[in-house]
Amino acid sequence: MTKKHLSHIAMSLLVTAALTAGGCQSDSGRAALDNLPEIKLAPSFSSVNYDGRTVTDRDLDGKVYIVYFFFTSCGGPCPVMNSKANVLQAEYTKEADFRIVGFSVDPDNDSVERLSRYAERYHAKPGVWSMLRNDKATVSGLASEGFLMGDADVPAMHSTRFALVDRTGMIRGYYDGMDDAKVEELRAAIDFLLGEGT
């Protein structure tokens, strides 16, 4: 066996050792998930979905869900947020207890019909992914006081975070939808919370 072959073998062993050591860090990751904060109870709401149905917080009892704010004419972060939500919907398609909830911050322009077209664009599945309409005062309160996600009075200034809510209705964390690393953290937290119910 040549020195070159020995060198390749040694390098392979080093890479394997490094990967194994990295795997040990999952314990600290698990500890972080075990200690997800209990921030506050998610607010109650009753909203009109893109399919014309009324959706309330009671429909989410026992579910793990993410919440975000958007508007259909947004050309900045909203398409990114909705695309990420679409990917999460696909990834958790077999999870009966996972939901996605989007609240429009522009009810003056986002009619049910417009939301329906927008939902179709992102392949939102009825019963899994809701895109909801409320009056302006209600959605503003849901954003600022209900979910602690900033001021929704000016649509362009809405939050770019996802809020994660557990099966008991407790908000457990916020994750920047524009940051891929934070979205990965969100996935891990979703997995953890879904696993708690099994």
C-alpha cells in the first residue's frame, strides 16, 4: 500500500471522527429543545379563510402550528415566507397534527377571492394551511399583543418571523423566515413538539 493510499485512509478516518464528534453535539441540541421557552398562550381568534370557511383557534387544539403575517401584494419577504411555508407543508404532509396559519395584514385589499388565488399559487392545502382575513384592528392586535410579532398597522413593516405554537396553545419560539439557519432550527423544534404527542 503506497503512502498516498495511507494518506487517503488517514484523512477518511479523520473526517469520520470529526463527523462522529459533531454528532455528539446533538445532545446539546436536544437539551436546547427540551428547554424551549413557554412564552405566552397564543391568542384566541375567529377569522375567514381563503376558502370562505371560518377558522378559529379552537380548530388548532392539540395541533403544533406555525404562525406568520403577510399580504398578497408584498414583493419583498412575503414570497420567501410563503415559499418556506410551502416547503414545510410538503415536509410534514404525513403529520396529521401539523398546521400553518398565515394572517393577512392588508384586509383592505386582500379579499377572500384574492387570498384564494394566492393560496392556489403556493399550493396551500385546505385544512392544513390557512390564509386568514380579519378586520384591520383585529389583525393589528393579533400581531402586536396576541403573538408579540410587532406592529401590523403598516403592511410593509410586518414581521418576517414564524411563531411556533405547541399542542397546548403555548408559543414556544420565534424563527426568522429569511434566515435558512433559523428555519432549520424551526424544523428541529417542530419535530420535537410533534414527538411530544406520540
